[in-house]
Amino acid sequence: MRESMTLPPLRRSLRILRLRRHHARRLAAAWRRAFVPGLARGVELTMALAAYAVLPIWPVVAAVVARDPSYALRYWVTLPQVVRHIRGAVRGRSVSRYVVQKLAPHRVEPQQVSGACTHCGNCCLYGGCVYLAYDAQGRSMCRIYGGRVWKLLACGEYPGSAREIDLYACPSFTAAPAAGGGARVIPIVAARKPRTAQPARASSRSRAGQ
């Protein structure tokens, strides 16, 4: 008898506790969405000012990261490239977008990204990345592709959404609402040097059918 009398109040208490947790989570999420963007922008501007403050050493840092002494040997050529890199990072808000994505990720509709890289270099901080290079045909390539630093950056995840494609005015990729599952379709082979496409070999079954 006592157990039957105590069950309803217990259920009500649990329900109230769940509602409170739910509201607390919603308030925390709203607070993060309102606070994190400003914090991220502040972090980005602070990092940009710090980068300008230590600008003279950046050619050496670039040489170490890329394992290419030419950055340091061609000091006065690398220095303007570093300035363009910093400006491109601030313009594209690469740091603030990364911080927001980690601290307060937004839910977006599943998108299907399709296309193939045309090596224009737009997504490389509007062509200002210090590690961006071009071959004789004018095709862009990354000097640190696949390295540890490259893996820490957002470069490997590009393009993740239509917003990023529009941000850099990328002519290579398009994004559309996914029909189901939201799988990304990106037929791209990135390397230090551009690779020429080779025709696919027909399978033994297709040959037999022919």
C-alpha cells in the first residue's frame, strides 16, 4: 500500500528533473550560440595580431613546417606571402569558423557535395596561403599536403557545406540537399603534384558481356 502511494510522487519528481535538465541544456546551447561567435572572432583577431607581432620569424617557421629551406633562404619573398596568408585567414574567418564548429556546432541539413577539384587555389585562403604553389600549367598544389600540420587544419575537410563553397567562390564543387543519408561525394585526388586522370580499366565481367 505504501509503495503504491509513493510511486506517483516519485514519477512526478523524475519528470520535473528531466524537464529541468532539458531546459538547462537548451539555455546552455542558446548561450553558446550567442557567446561563442564573439569569442571565436576575438580569438581570431588576437591570433592575427600575434602573427603580425612575430612576423620576422614566420619564414623560418614556414620552412620548418614544410620541411623546405627555400622559405627561409628566400626570406624577402616569403615575408609578403605570410602577410597575404594572415589577411586571407582573417577574411575567410578560418580560425573563428573552426572554433565555432568545435564549441557550438550548428545543425545543418544533410548536404551532398559533388564535383572535382580544378586546382584554382581559391579555397587556399583566396590564393594567399603561404604553402600554396602553382605548376607550369597554373594548377595549384599544396606543399604540406598530408602532413601533420595539414591534418590539424580544416583543409582536409573542405568542402563541407554550401556555405564554405560560397565563401571562397569555389568553381569546382556544388552542394545540394541530400536525398537520403547525406553522404558526401567528392571525387578528388589531392597530392603535392597534380596527377593526370587515367582511363578506368574495364572489368572481366564487362568484357565478357561485350
